Amino acid sequence: MNRPRRARVAGWHTALSTFRCAVLPLAVPAACFVCGLATGRVLQRRAQQERETVPASRQIVHHANEAIISADLANTIVMANPAAAALFGTSVDQMVGSGLERYIEAPDGVDESVAGNMAEGVPDGPADYFRAGSGRAGRRATDYAVTGLHADGSRFRLEGSISRANTGAPFYTVIMRDVSERQRVQDQLSRSHDQLRQLSAALQTIREEERTHIARELHDDLGQLLASLRMDLNLLQHTAGTPSDSLRLMNGMEQNLLTAITSLRRIATNLRPRALDEGGLYFALQGLRDDFVERYGIPCSLLADEAELRLDDAASTAIFRIVQEALTNIARHADADSVTMNLFRLNSELLVTIRDDGRGIRPEDMEKAESLGLIGMRERVWAMHGDIVIGAEEPSGTRIDIVLPVAGHLV
């Protein structure tokens, strides 16, 4: 064998690499080949990098703040970092070799699922814990909400991300986060939200009761007093021998009384329409429509069946206020030429649709903090466990769709 010689060749990424090689002449029929046996420094460098990568990856997992475990297809934990051990109140040595079910609560049916997968030759192992009976959590498709089992026997909420590695023996790696505190805060916010809605509904009820009381007081007491004064004044006007100057004064007083009576009726109606008590929701909406047309000069049609609107006082008042607020918003902001109101019952639900052909509501208009009218409409709808959708119509205008369950409000 000839002595080794040095050769420089272009390696990967155009880098120059030095090889030690031995050149051997081989004689074969009709040809002569030179075979080089080489061990390259590039190959040595790559092997060294691969050897260093595994310890580095283990160090990253070991020092990670999030709990990380790996389990094989038989649900046996083959790796756990200190954060995982701390999360479950145990040690890494105790976790490794244990079954996954010792630390993560198995969803219903997971045993049958695992057995079926094993029988079919397609075991899925830990994936069954994060699929069958578990719910999605977080924004990523791989995030699932599961229940953790602490060493002291307590349960707590976990959010886990699972991925499968197929290099060598296949296994799953799970990254877990304790979301108990986040869940507690979310539950508390949800309870507070429900309590605020209940408070809002109670305040609405109290306000309606106060309005009803004030409206009746105005109508029964002050209204009757003004009517009595007008009758007395009318008698004086027709008394013989009344001076002309006094008659002129009395005529002026009568006009003022008529104005006061009209204003009183309007105020009392705004507080509590008598039609709600005397005729029901259908007639109250008719009066509301007529008043809207007279006051704002905007044509408004009402499509409804009186029989379908026979509801109890609470539902009738809420629906009347919702429609009233919608018409008020149209008059103030829509710049509309016409309005259509459609109310009909479908099974146990009342469907309310209000359309106008105005400029159309913008999304930013609905998000304004000062949009108290829209907020009030939503609160009344939600208090009845209904749904409301407000949006712009094409080519112009605004549409309000409301669905209200009225099965418990029929009379």
C-alpha cells in the first residue's frame, strides 16, 4: 500500500475539507481502478455534532419550566422532567416506568379504545387520553383539556399538547400546563357575569314597577285633578254675566289645561303604556307605531297577529321596550325613509324583525360605550334567554333579528 497522501476537496456548502486517503492500484480485466479509502474530517464533525445534540436536547427538557413527559404506545412513561414531577407531586424516578393513567385521568371508554387499537395492530397509546372524551382547549388544534391526578389524590385541570415521534421506537411527547388557576378565574368571571345579568334583570323589573306606579299616580290623581279643573273652568265660561275680559282669561286657562293634560298623558304613556294593561302587547305596539309616525313622519308598518302576542306582563313589557328602543334609535341615527316591524311566533319562540332603509349601522357603532340603547336592548333580550343580532342590510339600512323563548309566557 502506498503511504497516505493529503487531498483537499470541496465539501457540503462549498467548504473545503481535508481527507487522509490511501491509494491502491487494483488490476481487473480490461480496466484499472484506483480505490480511495478515506475518513473525512467532515464526517467526523457531523458525528460529533450528532453526539452533542442528544445531551443538549435532554438539558433543554430537563430545565424546561413546563411539564414534559414521553410515553410509549403501551402508555408507559419513558421520560419525565423535574417540572412534570413537581406538577404531580412526585419524583422523576417514580414517574418513569409508571402507567400514564396514574397521572392523567383516563376519559370514558379509553380502555376499550386502547384494547381495540392494540387488537387492530394500530395502537395509539397516549393519544387516546387526549382524544376520547376530552375537550379542546387553547387556540391550537393540539391543545386539549384533561384532568391531572396529583400524588395526594387531588384532581386539577391540565392543558396538554401532544405530538408523536416516529424515530426509532414510536412514542408520544406531552407538554402540560396547570390551568387550575386560570380555570378558577374564568369560573369566577362567569359567575360574576351571570350575577350582573341577574342584577340587571332585577333592576329592570324594579324600574318597570316604579314606572307603572308613577304612571298610574299621574293618570289617576294628577290627571283627574286637571280634568276636574277643566270642568269647573268650563262651567265658569258658561256662567251668565261673565265679563268679556274674564272669558278671554278663562279661554287661555283652558288651552293651558289642555296642553297640561296632553303632556301628562304623553309622560304617563312613556312611563307605562295603558294599552299594555288594557289591550295587551299587540295594541301597545300599534299605539307605539302610530306615535312614531306622528312624531317623526317616518312611515312604519306593523306585521303581527294579535293572537300570537298574548303574553304575560313581564314578556309583553320587555318586548315593548325592545321595540320602543329600536324605533328611538332609528329616529335618532338611521335617517330612514321607512320602517318595517314583523313579529310572529314559531312553535315556542317569538321572532321579531325590525328593518329600516337608513344609512345602516356600522360595527364600530355597536361597540361604542355610549350606545346605551343597544346595550339595554341586549340586556332585555338576554334576560329572557333570547338571542339578538344587529347588522347592516344590503344595499342600505339596518336589520335587527330577535329570537325569544316564550313557552313560559303564554296566556
